[in-house]
Amino acid sequence: MTRVLPVLTVLAGIVAIWYAAAVWMNATWVFDQAQRAGTVVTWSEVIPQTMTQDRPLLPPPHQVGAELWKGLFGQAITSKRSLVYHAYVTFKGTMMGFGLGIIAGVLLAMAIVRFRVMDMSVMPWAIISQTIPIVALAPMIITLSSQLGLQGRDLPKAIIAAYLSFFPVLVSMVKGLRAPDQMQLDLLRTYGAGEWATFLKLRLPASMPYFFASLKVAVAASLVGTIVGELPTGAIEGLGARMLIGSQFGEPLIMWAALFAAAILAGLLILVVGLVERLARMRMGVPA
Amino acid sequence: MSALWLAVGFWLAAWALNVWLAGSRVSQTRFGKALVPLIFGATVLVLWEGLVRGLGVAPVILPAPSVIAAKIAVSLPTLWQDFAQTILKGAIPGFLIGAGAAFLVAIAIDRSPFLQRGLLPIGNFVAALPIVGLAPILVMWFGFDWQSKAAVVVVMVFFPMLVNIVAGLQASERMQRDLMATWGASYLQSLVRLRLPAAMPFVFNGLKIASTLALIGAIVAEFFGSPVYGMGFRISTEVGRLGLDMVWATIAVAALAGSVFYGLITLIERWVTFWHPSQRH
């Protein structure tokens, strides 16, 4: 109870602010309508009308909730209008990108910590690579992969997601593999430990907290990458595509529902990564 | 094909040179530290040029670096205008506002464990959300100009920074805090002298992540509406017109701006957190 109560209090505060903002932002439209009709409205008439607009500037929470419920449970999950279906498409891309990103990040970090030449020549470029707006490359990646005979949008999306998610893993692993200080390294040298033994018994365990901390960031980045990859590529499936459709057709409710579906997906992914982290820490004997 | 083999030969030679440089005494000097990555970068460019020329890749798929460089040279005024709009007006103000607000909120909730327990799980959760999805909504609210881009950047930067600063403020050890208490240090003194310095590695970690997020946010937000200039606008219209040389020119500017931004943060980090094991090579 001591853990839930503060969260609920803050959440209640957010919902209250949201309702107030919804009334404030949507009221303009109601006043405009009234002025056009030549009538005068009072605040007690305005407030109910700000709650039920078809295209509100800021939809109040219950409208978003209703739209989300309709999308998640209102139809068969194989339907093109089901958010579960779109979330699954996004989830698939996220997982492929996440896996690719972890492999690339860990291997690169190992090479960078081991070989000075890799550290000196690749690390600056790995950092620069993150400043390239990958969204711009998305259409090119799709053209390229279709020319190479690869059908579908899964792989291009996964590449974009991996591109965003390998970086947090790389940065944290480089930091983690270098976390043992000179005294610990010296101790292993007095034991006569070789390079490989030092890596397995000191550097790798020492890097695990950094690794798992980065996984949460990486899975989130991978989801962002997948959604961004769905935005400009003319995709019709996935949560990013739903947001784009909502934006283009001026349907804020579709946008908000897709946004919250993405939030739920992100929450589930982080929950799972957190569980894996707890399990790993227990196996390694760290009190959780 | 000969261009391709020439490029591959250059690559092997440059790699051998780099291995030798990294092992030699030159790599200890500042000159050597800059030289090795530059050689690597030059190798990638030469390999790219060789691949495009040797295999005859169509310019609508991948233009050669020389073509991109020529495009940059003739369109400097356009590139500067885009840069000013997206980076100077969108990304940097958004970054400063977002990071500053996160810092203030972290300090404000530092004394209230109740608010911390309430805000941290929510902050952690929101930091992980694909906030880019808010871009179309914020563009709808704040209009097409730079204000909406700065707003997207503020929202994207705020939560990762908040989580990192709050985690950093808890990074000092129990023993160190007890020591401060035995010296009779007030809350403010122990905050300024112990807990803020101890938090700095986390803060800079957050700043580095935020700097790349700021660029992505400012550029992606322009896909949903912008004036007729700006880097995101340029990229999306030029991809549509198959003007890939201009797209790559803009990407080069974005990469340069992002690296300078990141490099500045790293320099300040080295100066502030010189005591952290990761800074001692």
C-alpha cells in the first residue's frame, strides 16, 4: 500500500489537470460555434460540451479510454481496425530490432574495450552515427531491401529499430566493462588470470548492472525506432501508421488511442525486461 | 571494377596503418587521437566512393560522397537556413528548457519521499514511451513554426533527464552521507557538496541521451508540418523528389551538428567528473 498510494495520488493529479486542460482547450470551439449561431452560452453549458466533441483539441481521458477499449476489445484481434493487431505488428518489428541491437552493441563494446584501435577509430563514429536522423534513411533502406529481393517491411523496420537500440547498449557496456578499477585488475593479474579469464570473471560480471540498465532504454528505443519506421514509409499496419492516419485525416481520437496502445506495449516490454533483470540478479547472488 | 579494388586495397592499407598507430607512441598524443578516427572515416568514404563507382550504383539509391560534397558546396545558404530553423530554434531551446525543468523538478521532489515514490515510476514509464507520437498533436497545438518543434523536444528530453537526475541524487553512499551528517552539514550543504557532484555521472549520461533525442525530435516533428525550410522538411520533400544528394547533404549537416553538440557535453563531463573510474584510461 505504501508503494501504490503515492503513484495513485500523482496519477489522480495528472487526470485532474488533464480534465481542466481539456475544458480550457476545447472551450474555444464551443464559444466559436455559439458565436456563429448567434447564441450566448454560459460555463455550465460549455463544460459538458467540451467532453463529447468528435474532434476535440485535447480529448478528455474518458473519450481516449473509450476509443482505446473499442480498439482493443471491440473487434476480433485479426481485424484491421483492432489495435491488438497493429500492436502485434509493431511488437514484431521491435523484437527483431531489439535482438539485432543487443548483439551489435555487445560485440562492438567487447571489441572496443579489448582493442585500442577499435576504441580510437570506431567509438567516435558510433557516437556520430546516432546523430544521423535515421528516419531520413528509412525510405532508402526500404528501396534497397526491395532491390535486394527482400519483400515486406519487417526487415527495414528492424534495421531502423536496431540502429536506435544498439547505442545505449554500446555506451553502457563500454562503461560497464571498464568499471573494474585498477586494484581489481591488479588482483586478477596477481592470480595469473589471462585476458579471457579477466573478461569472464571480472569485466563481464561487473558490467551486468550497466547492461540491464541499458536494456530498458534499448527496448524503449527499439519501440520508438519501429514506430518512427512506420511513419514515413507509407506503412498501413502498426501503431505508427495509425498515428499517421489519425494525423492526416484530422481524427485526434485515433491518434490518442494509438499513442496509449503504444504506451501499454512499452509498459509491458519494460515489465518483462525488468523481470529478466531481477531473475539474472538473483542468479548472480545480488540481493534484489 | 578497378575503382572497387582500389578502394578495397586502400581500406586494407589504412587499417594496417591504424593498427600500427594505435600501438605506437603516436596514439598517446592529442594528434594521434584525432588522426586514427579521421583515417577510419576517410577509409569509409573511399570505400563508399569505390563501391558506388565500381558497381555502378544508381544515384537515386546511393549517391557517391564526391557528388554529395559538390551538392553541399553549392547549397550552403539553404543548408544554413535549415540548420538555423531546426537546430538553433527548435532543438537547442527545447533541450535547455527540458533539461532545466527536469533538474528543477528533481530538486523539488528530492525532499519529499512521497512525491518521489509517486513520480519516479511514472517518470520511468513515460521516459520509455514513444513520445515522438506526440509530435503530430503538438504540431496541431503550437502551429507549424519552431515553437512546436521545441515543445516536442522539451517533452522528449524531460523524462529521461528527470529519471537520471533522481537516480543520481541517490548515488552517494550511506557512509558518505553519514559523514556529512557528523560534520553537521545542512541539507543544502550536503546537496551541493556531496550529492550533486555524486550525481554528475548520471546527469551526463542523461544529457548525452537527451542530445540525440533532441535532434530526432526536432527533425521528426517537421515531418508533420513546418514552414518551407528546416532540415526535416528538406529531407521529406527531397526524398519525394528523389533528390538524394540533397538528403545526404542535410544528413551530413545533422551529423556534424549532433557531434559538435555531443562533443561539447563530453568535454564538460570530462572536466566535471574527472574522478569517475570510467574517465581514467
